[in-house]
Amino acid sequence: MKRFDLRHLKNDFAGRLKEILNNELQKEEVGIFLFEVIDFDNVQKSADIVDECGYILMNSLRFNEVDWTIVVKKAS
């Protein structure tokens, strides 16, 4: 399991999320991602990226007032 903090990227987290999903997680490995929800469209954007990259979205929840957390696992 690896944790990635993308909050510092603000609304520009999508490219880094794709890069991590495609290159830094191994098969069956779980990734936890934190990003800032400036716009709630980012929640759907993250789910679409996860699906597009062949991962399973295991959990998606609001972490606090401004941060969102998703938990993903690479489909086997």
C-alpha cells in the first residue's frame, strides 16, 4: 500500500494521478490518494481517471473540509 499526497497540485492533479497509476503501482497494490477539492468536478474526474487506467475505485470520501481521499487497486 502506498500513499500519495496530491493536495499541493490543487486543480492540476490529474496528470500526476495518471502518471502514478500507470507507472508507480504494482499489480494488486493499493494506492491511497489525497487531493484538494476546489471544485467537486474533481471527484468525478478522479473516478474517471481511475477507471480509464484500469484500476478499481475501492473508496472515495471526504477527508476534511477541503480534502478528498480515494483508495484504488489495480485490476488483475
